Amino acid sequence: MLTADQEIETAEPTNIVIFGVTGDLSKRKLMPALVRMLCCGLVHDDSKIIGIVNNRTEEVWLKLVREGMQEFLPEVVEDENRWKKFLSRLIMVPGDLGDETTYQRLAEALVMLDGKKNAMFYCAIPPDWYGKVTQGLHKVGLANEDEGYRRLVIEKPFGHNLASARALNKELQSVFKEDQIYRIDHYLGKESVQNLLVYRFANSIMEPLWNRNYVDHIQISTAETLGVEYRAKYYEKSGALRDMIQSHLMQMMTLVAMEPPVEFTADAVRDEKMKVLRAIRCIKPEQIKIQTVSAQYASGTLNSENVPAYVTEENVSPDSATETFAAVRFYIDNWRWQGVPFILWTGKRLKSKAAEVMIRFRKPPFNLFDSHASVPAANALIFRLQPEGGVVLRLNAKKPGLTTDNEEMVMRAPYADDAEEVADAYEILMHDVLIGDGTLFSRADEVEASWEIVEPILDAWENRVSIERYRAGTWDIPAMDELTKDCVGGWHKPTIHK
Ligand SMILES: NC(=O)c1ccc[n+]([C@@H]2O[C@H](COP(=O)([O-])OP(=O)(O)OC[C@H]3O[C@@H](n4cnc5c(N)ncnc54)[C@H](OP(=O)(O)O)[C@@H]3O)[C@@H](O)[C@H]2O)c1
């Protein structure tokens, strides 16, 4: 968690308005993050949290808040002082999102909180409502920044294809200026993702190697052991490509591939990310079979337990062809990365769980120790983003003994020894919104560019009636070996780095 003794910019008093305060995201992430931020002064003491609540009395809502906190941050409920302090910040505004009087009541409530005119509007609601809420705020003058800042936060998905992403951006920008809009990608809030930037730009040994002369290929991945869980209704329409690759993984690719920005500010960083997106080679329809992989989990065994096939999960159609595994091999047509494959892949119900960025370097040009049995492996630099953050460098070293045989030596640097020191992504990102720093948020043009890049793949996969299957709890996806067969080391599956 963030701590107040770190030198962090203090936020101004702000009214934090949460649409969807009774939903899953608010319960699991937003409310616990806000409590922690309040406790250590990262949210100014004069700030309030205003929940828009539908069809419930204040008593019922507060009971829900307590139950949620009991589940996700019990130490706060058990500490009477902290709990009372938190409760004193909560204000409820009743109403339906589709009802104009809800916004009227919200405006009146904000007027009552005199002297605290800044407001952050957090949309933790189904995306279909973003436009309506934006218009509702506009009609009662709440997007207007005459008396303090007004910032709108939205959660992904930002559209489900290029046309809907453009329409959404247009709708939001008809009310809010682009610098008032914060599109959250919680992956970018992870400390270990930001650490990747620090490793790149605070170490002079990295930059000379960070290009086509030394890098064979890069794999950016998230492997999950979980299945679709309770998200099937959404996932059936989304699939792995939309859910992970178009958003989180492409965002990470831009951070890995971008040129050093001239300064660490929102637009300087996002301008560089945008240049990467513009340089990604378009995948033509005839290349889709060669440059992409899609598959769906069948039943299998994980941790000695039988797990069901995707098609038998609740709310999944029995003849669903939705992909639970997706991979795309991209190329970036620019001076630095020409010819280097960037393989982005993600899947559910795989054998192990990890999110990683793996930079595989070229093989040594010549094996000096050729007379001996062991051939040096190509070096790899691996940024482990989760479950535990850290950096791993795989080098070759001499095997102890009388020969020059070599073996792989793994240098591992955990990101933080003490889990307490690692801030939750939502704490980091909400604090960034409060201080007006948009560096870790996606800009409208980035969102549209990434949809444009994946759209040919979406189109090709749209009306398929069947899909390859892989056994849950395995890496049994032959097409992935094919996709990576000319890459040094092949498909990199995450392992436990000892
Ligand atoms: N959950 C996650 O981990 C997660 C992760 C990434 C992104 N997201 C995104 O975050 C957003 C919220 O997700 P969620 O999982 O929290 O959804 P959820 O559990 O379904 O919650 C939706 C919230 O919106 C409220 N709502 C819906 N229609 C309303 C209406 N007409 N009037 C007033 N309130 C209304 C619901 O109120 P009621 O309780 O009254 O129904 C509830 O509080 C979505 O855009 C989702 O894609 C979620």
C-alpha cells in the first residue's frame, strides 16, 4: 500500500462520486483502496465519497458497504475508530442512472458540500451507461470546471470494436475535454509495470541492448489457471482477444517498445506509445492463420481437481466458439524493431499462473565451447508482473568442475520483499486521478489505434462455428509451438524462478 511518509503529491479536497457503488468492482477494489488512501492521507481529509445508489435505503447500502469491507479489508471494520472515520465520509445520493433527477440530486448534494468544488466521477457501471451518465452530468453543469476540477473515470471495455470505441470517445468528448477523461487500465497501475519503465530508463546498460540488433523476440503474456468464473455473460461476447490483448497486453507492448519520452509526463509518454501503435504492421486477412492462435479450454485437471470445459460453464452456450486462449504475432515497422516478433498471448485454465514480459536475446554468435556437450542458451530478461513482481535475468555460467561446460544461471530480483510495500493498482491510479496525472491512463487515440489493429482478427474470428480445444491445466496448444517455432527458445511458458 502507499504510505504517507513517501514523498507523494498531496491531493486537493475532492468529492469522489461513484456510480455503481453497490457493484463488484466497488466492493472488491474501489472502496478498500479509498479506505487505505484515507487512512494514510492520500485522500485529503476534507474529501467525501458520494455513492449513487439505486433502489436501496441508506441503511441497506451501509450494511452492504460493511459486508464488502468485512470480506476485503476486515481490519478496517474491526478498528472502530478507522471504521467510524470512513463512515463519516460517506454520502448517499439515491437514484437510477437513467433518471435525470438523479443528476439534479447529485448537483444539489455537491452544492451542500460547500468549499469543496473539485469532483471525480468514477463510472463503475456497465459501459452502456457511460454516455448517459456523461450527458446527465453535463445537463446539470457538473462537467464544467469553473469552480474546481471535474474528472471522469471510466473502466474498460472502451468499446467492443473500432466503430463503437470512436462513438464512445465522441460522446465523452462532447462533454469533457480529453484531459478530464481518465480511461483506467489497471494493469498500468501495477507497480511492477511501472518498474519496467524504471528498469528501461534509469539504467544505462539496458538501452544499448533494447533493439533489433540484440533482441530475437519479445513475448508479453498473461496465463491464468482460473476459468471464466462469474464473467461468462461478458466473456461470451468478448473473448480473450478483446478482453486482454486489445487492452492490457497492447498497452504493455507500447511501454516496452516506445522510444524514451522527452519527459515523464502524460502527453510525452502517450505520444511515444502512439508512435508504436502507428508503426504496428497491419495483419492482412490471408496472414491471420499464420500470425494468430485461438483456442478454448476443454475439461481437465488442475491441482488434482477436475475442472469443467468452457462450454459447460454457467451462462456459456454449449456450441460457443469464444476463444479462452489467444495469441497474436505482431511486427513493429520502425528503425528499432524491424523484424523482431512481438508475441502477445493470454489464456485461461492453463497449467500455471503468471503475467510476464520476456525479452529473448539473440544466441551467442559462435560457440567457443563447442567441443563440449552444452550449448549456451540465449539470454532472457523476464519482467514478472504477477503473481509476485520481480525481474529475472537468465545467463550462462560455467558448471563447477574441470570442464568448460555451462549451465543456465538465474539471477532473480524480487520487486519488493515486503508485500505491504506494494501499492494496489487502484490506489496508485485513483491517486493519479486526484492529482491530475494521466500518464498511466489510455488516451482516446491510443484506444482507437489498438482497436484498428485488432479489428481484422476480430472480423476473421467473428462468425466461426468451431474452435481448437486444449485440455484445462495443460499447455497443450500445438498452434502456439508453430507460432513461435522460429523464435529462439520457442514458446516461453512461465515457470517458478528459484
Ligand atoms: N469487477 C471487476 O473486477 C472489473 C474489472 C475491470 C473492469 N470492470 C468494469 O467496471 C464496471 C463495473 O463492473 P462491476 O463488475 O462492478 O459490475 P456490477 O457488479 O454489475 O455492478 C454494476 C453497478 O452499476 C449499478 N447500476 C447498473 N444499472 C444501474 C442503474 N440503471 N441505475 C443505478 N445504478 C445502476 C449497479 O447497481 P445495482 O447494485 O443496483 O444493480 C451496480 O452498482 C464495468 O464497466 C466493468 O466492465 C470491472
